[in-house]
Amino acid sequence: ILCHAAAHALARHHGEKTSRDVLMEVGSMGVTFGPNLARHAYGLGTRLGMIPLFDQAQESEADALGLLLVAKAGYNPQTASEV
């Protein structure tokens, strides 16, 4: 799990998320002037966490990099499935 988190840092996923967050803020400003339904849907989606921290491609990349880090540290990466 620790190597997975480190892999996110190595791949600079937080920087990509920051860029996405800026775009979401711009989107929220646009929704502010849109129809009520769009505003409510956007607000509900952000409150319920429907906008994930990392997307599926970033998670897969962190999984793969994390397993490489585990192996490089001398641990058996096949035991990761037990976690």
C-alpha cells in the first residue's frame, strides 16, 4: 500500500489532479450561470465524491509502479493480492 502511494508521487499524479481541479473550478463558475438542474447535478456530484481523487488510468499506473517498487525493495510482489 505504501509503494502504491509512493508510485502516485513518483508519477506526479497530484500535479495532474491539481490541473483537473482548476478545470473543475472553471466548470463550476460556468455552471453557476447555467440552468438549475446543471447546478444541482454538479453540486451533488462533488459533494458525494463522484469525482475521484485519481482516475482509473492513474490507479493502474500506481499499481504497476508500486509492484515494481515492492520487488526492488526485496519483497515478493505476488503477496500484494493478499493485501
